[in-house]
Amino acid sequence: MSSASPASPSTPAVTVVGIGADGWDGIPAASQQALLDADVLFGGPRQLELLPPACAGERVAWPSPLRPAVPGLLAAHAGRRVAVLASGDPMFYGIGRALTEVLGAGVPRVLPHPSSVSYACARLGWPLEDTEVVTLVGRPTARLGAALYDGRRLLVLSAGAATPSDVAALLREYGFGPSRIRVLEQLGGEREQRAEGTADAWDLPPGDPLNVIAIDCRRAPEALRLGAVPGLPDAAYEHDGQLTKRHVRAATLGVLAPAPGELLWDIGGGSGSVAVEWMRTHRSCRAVTVERDPARAERISGNADRLGVPGLRVVTGAAPEALAGLPTPDAVFVGGGLTVPGLLEACWEALPPGGRLVANTVTLESEALLAQWYRRHGGELVRLALAHAVPVGGFTGWRQAMPVTQWAVTKSGDEMMTGSPCTY
């Protein structure tokens, strides 16, 4: 096979080669040839050690952190044939993503190897399409919490030898102690092996750092049940009374309409419940919650960790001043501070066309303000009234909760904010 011609200085010739624990002998001829032809070989130390001496290119170990260094490293070797080693499938939580973001989609030539997830599903007999995958590589263990549901099968991409014990501890904390854990090490290699047990009884020492964790999720009967849709039990949150209650929260998330990848501003976060459940709808959903009280802001971070969305960004400060410099939102929820001068104006101006704004209130003053914004911008103005059954002597009666007035609106493309809609 003839080697590729050298690249121009402006367009590096980059081939990304997937390799597994089976090393050189486990990759196909095309991948081997790309590595033999390369002038420069990038990879982790473990991956570079798998190559034979015949791969004579200059070997460069990735620095840490890796992602910020990629553009500079590629620029330093412009005009040379570059081969990049990746674990398994480079486009599955691998270096292939970073390279395509730098060079452009379709520019790097990608030669994949079976991923650790493919190997694991083959060993376990699990259909790949029915298996949820969560990566903990470079990410907090707490993010696994949002994926835990009774009866679900999970594959966890491990960050190292200590990850199985960390995962077992998290499962116990979340009430999933009966879950079966299988740790699959060195998949596809000569030293492939597994260890297994339940989270409740997990006491095995750390093994090989190259491992994948398979979990058969089983919830303990006494554990709090957390659903996959908005409206988690109020008991799931630590709060000081500043909490959007369960049924109102579910209605609020319904009109906020989170979609994958979208960003929410949660103004007056309280306990952070709306932002937390926004992020739980999809792992790519993002949220920033703004809370002026430091104790509440700290409590929001704790709730986010416990409920599996540690990526929730908490800004401690008063709106609208604290909104300056935040990334453009796709939706805004205002749960407090509606009558603060300039708050609604700042939120409205920040929204792009098609963005949604939802505001809830229980006070007459804020309700009057929402009514004026509703008259100007349209949308929906509704009152949510709830009653709970409570004991009345030896009988049962209804106790009314404070009604919540909610304004929900989508910003149209031709609407420009030219000033305050009122002089409240």
C-alpha cells in the first residue's frame, strides 16, 4: 500500500487510529499501515507502548490537560503525516471529537476499533441499543445519579482503578445497594478478566485501571423513587421553604420545554429544583441558577450533586446585575424577585427569537406586573390552584395551597425590546 502524500502546511494530514487492549495484532491492515507511514505518532503512554519498533515516527505523549493543547500540537507538526492513537472507537467519547472540532468534520481520517462498550455488551449479552452509557472519565461520579432507575442496565466508562468502589458507594447512597456490579478489565486483551458483586457488599480492592463497569440497577424498597420526568418528590431536595413545589414544578417545566443541548437561566434559584430537573431531562441540557443568598446557593450545589447533575452552574449574586456576562439562554425561569427594577427587561433582552420566558409568583404586586407584560407581549397567563387532602378531626378535607400565577411566553423573531412595558 502506498503511503499518503505529505500535507500542505495549512492542512495537516491526520489519521486517527483506534486501538484496544489487544494491541498491534488486534488492529486491521489499514490501521497498521497508517501507523507505519506516520511521521509523528500522538497518544497516551500506554497506547504508544503497544506499537512495535517498526512504527518509526516521532512519538509524542499527550500532555494534561489534553484538549487545550491540541491546536498547538497540530500546528507544531504542520506538513507532516500525523497519526493519533485512540482507545477503541475515536468518535465515542474519544480524541476524535476534539480533532474534528479543531480541524473540521471529515478532515481527520478516522479508523475505528471496537469500543469498550461493544466488547462489554458482547461479553454480557446485552443489546447495545438498550444499554445506557455514562462516562466518568474527567467527570464527577455524581453525574451517574441522574441515570439510576430500577431495572436499567448501565455501562460506566471508568476513570481508573478506584472508580468501581466510588460507583458502589454512590449506588448505596442513592438507595441502589442491591444493584449487581460487574467490572470488566482489559477487554479484548490477553489479561481480560472480571470481578462482580453487589453495591451493598462491594469490598474488592482496586484492580486494573482499564475497566468498564456494568450495573444492573436495583432500587431498595425503602429508597426514594425518582422518576425520569419533571416533578420529583419535594423530599428529594434540601430547602428552607424556598422550593417550587412538585406539581407547580412539573407544570413549569412543561412550558419551559427543555430540549437537548439547551441552556436555562433560573433566576432566584431557591433550592435549584427547576434547574436541576431541567438538566435531568437530557444529559446535554445546561443550566445556570442565580441566587443572591450564599447559604441557598450552597444548598443548590448540594441538591445538584445528589440528583446527578453536578454540572449545574450556580452564580451567587443579585439579578439583574449577576446576569451580566452569562451565556445566551434558550429559556429563562424567574421564580423570585420579579418586582426588582430592570429584572424582567434584562431577561427579555437576553432571550433570542424563539426563546421562552416563564415567571411564577404568589404576590398581588408581581401578578399585576405579569399582567402588564402579558398585555404587551402575549403568551399565556394562568393561575395554578392546588389543594391537598388533610385530616379534619376524624375526617378528611381539602387544604388550599397559595395559588400561583404563571406567565409563559415565546419571544417572536420580529419583537424588539425598546423599553419597559410599564412604569411599575
